[in-house]
Amino acid sequence: MAENLTDKLVRFQQPEKTLRYLGELPDTRLAGLFGLDPEAYRTLLRDFDDRTRDTAAELLKDPAFAERAGRLPFRPGQRIVALGESTTADRLSWFSILRHLLPDGVELVNLAVSGSTTTQALAQLPQPAFLRPDWILCMLGANDTQRLGRGAEAAGTRQPGHGAQVVDTRPGHGAQAVGTRLVSVAETQRNLLALRDLACRGVLSGPDHWIWLTPSSIDQERADAYPHFRRAGIGWTSEDVDAVADFLLAQPERTVDTRRATAGLHLDDGIHLTLDGQRAVTVALVHALTEERAS
């Protein structure tokens, strides 16, 4: 396994979150899953943490930003839970950077799982309920918009048994939205609202403690050209991602629009963010949570 691939796997994959039925997994076993010895694994984890800590420190050098960070609504003794997919599960994520912006005594619990859809997140809802969080930050929906078969059609090939392209021409999807969505639009919207409603009803003190983050932007050209996506026959479109974002922005809860901030800040796959992209999400979150809302 190439070193850079190993680093990327450790960065985005956290087996302990998906293998909970095995109980608490020690570093020795987790390291082995990545083909690493325990010390190399721990060193890699420390490096990721150091990079997010350094990023937070750089942000706090700006007095205006530091003043805003000091006005964030999270207080010592409170527990903040994050729900999400790879953008949040990333060990260099905005949530990891946020951890280093907050005072001691604020507990952050990251329940995000790479590849998670809203359906899978809904199935895991009992877990955050057990944690009794004071705040939930939710960044979901991007994986729902994954389209199966899109890569094959874009390459000019037909799937066996399918004589024509599957083109979604509904408003907001565009004529180029080829392939079958992993989760339908209606199901995505139902799941997102169910996550919020169930959490606010049985977990949070009120809806103002639920915060949405839109899916980040995608680099369409890079995503379409990424060889691993093409071979797998999967893809994403900006139109689909924008539709999820627009739905979230129409909700009454506070929503952080991350798309403009993350434009052009992607890894080679056009989907996942660089550390600069994660930093940009953090800044967008801090600004959104410290702005006065129109009454």
C-alpha cells in the first residue's frame, strides 16, 4: 500500500465508528487494519491533530477572528455532537479545527462516518440521543446525491441491460444529471427533517441548538475526470449539491452555506477538501454563528 494512500485512508476512515459491535478497539488493532505498526499509526494521528491545532492558532492570530471565536455560543460543560460524512469525519476537518478554537471544558464528539448518507445517519440517531448533547451540528446530504452509472455513461458506454441513459430532467437537476441517485430527493429531504425533528424533540433543549451546514462545493471538472470514480461508474453534480443546500437554507434553523467558501479548495478527486478548504468551512461557521440573525 502506497504511503500517500495509507495517509489518506487513515485521514478519512475511522473503523472504530463502523465496527462498534466489536467494542472498543485498541490502537494496536486499528493500526493493523491500515497495515501500520501501532507507533506509526499514533504518529500519523498526532500529525493530523497538530495540523488542525496549528490551523486554529493561525486563525486566532487575526484579532477580528479571535474576537468572533470568543463569542461562539458553546460553553464549558456543554457537549457538541457532529453528524456528517467524510467532510466532517476527516481528521483534518472543520470540526477538528473548531475543537482548538474553544475553551477547555467544551466536549466535542464527532459521529461523522465517511460515505454516510442521510438514511444511514438516521439509522444511527439513537447514538447521539444517548450522548445527551447540548448542540448538534449536521453536515449531510452530499453522499445522497451520488449518482450510480453516471461515470459509465459519461465515458460513452452503456451498462449491460440498459439501452438508454437515465437522465434526470426535473427542475434543479439539469439535463446532464445522468445516472440513478443513491438516495432520492424526496427521501433526502424526509431524512434531514426527521433527523432534526427527532433530535429536537427528544435530545436538544430547542431547535436553536441544531445547526445545519450545507454540503461543500464540488469541482465538477476534477470529479468527472477522477479515474477511480469513472471506473466505479459513480459521480456527482453541482446541481444536485446545490439543491440540497437550497433545501437546508429554506429551513428555519441557522444554516451555514459552505459552498462559496470552499470553491477551488479540493483534493484531486474534486469532492474532498484540502486543509485550506476545511479552514474555510471553519471560518464560515464562526462567522455564521456570531452574526445577528434577522428577526
